Amino acid sequence: MSDQPTLPVTFRPTRTRAVLLSAGVALFVVISAVALLLEQLGPGERLSFVFTGALCFWVPAQLARVRVVADDAGVTVVNIASRRRLEWAEILRVNLRAGDPWVFLDLSDGTSLPALGIQPGIDKRQAIAHARALRSLVEARSVHRSEQDQG
């Protein structure tokens, strides 16, 4: 299929990631600059400002780390606070419906897993293309697995 990427492939919201990381860097720089420019602050207070700036960078950096990585063995979904490895056979369907904040993977155990690495937030066209590519990979891999099981 033409819309099927070469493995391994990483799907991530690149524009959202750029915005989050830029905002995090800007917050860190501004807060650290304030700490250095305020002459009445002592060393401990300056350090607490820099620490707060680092925390203000860390939060968007955590939000920006979301991704979906597909390789020959399966898919790894990295969300804000979790990472889950799935075999191709575990993924039944890739869903991105109108209004969904991100892709949902319907799994063979009856659950649905959000995949924040594919989200239409800032770049809807990219998210749709990534969802179609992942869906194509899932369909191709499930057909391939079925043929191996029958053979």
C-alpha cells in the first residue's frame, strides 16, 4: 500500500511538540532572567526561581514526549505518564473520529487505549495521515498474522 510507511516509524504531533517545547524554554529563560535581574534576591531565592523555571520547562516537556512507535514486532504507545508495548495482534482497530482529541486503539482484550502521539490539535491533516498510516499497518500486520496462523 502506498500510504504504509517503512518500519520502524514514529508518529508524534510535531507542531504541538514544537509549541510546547518553545513555551517551556521561554518560561525557563524568563523566570531565570528575573532571578538574575532582581538584585535584592539572595542565592537561595535565585536558586528557587531557577528551580521553578526548570519545573516550568519540565511540565511541557513531559506533554511533548507523547508518541506512537511502530516496528516489526508491534507498537509502543508513549503517553504523558505511561508507556505500553503492544503486539500487532493485540490491536484490532485504529480510531480517529471527528471531535476525538487523539487516536484510540481498540484492543483484543476489550479495552481501548488512547494514543496521544496522534492528535489533531494543531495539525489536523498530519493527524489524519498518521492515523491512516497506522491503520494501514495494523490491517496489513493482522492479515499477515492470520496467514501465518493458518499456514
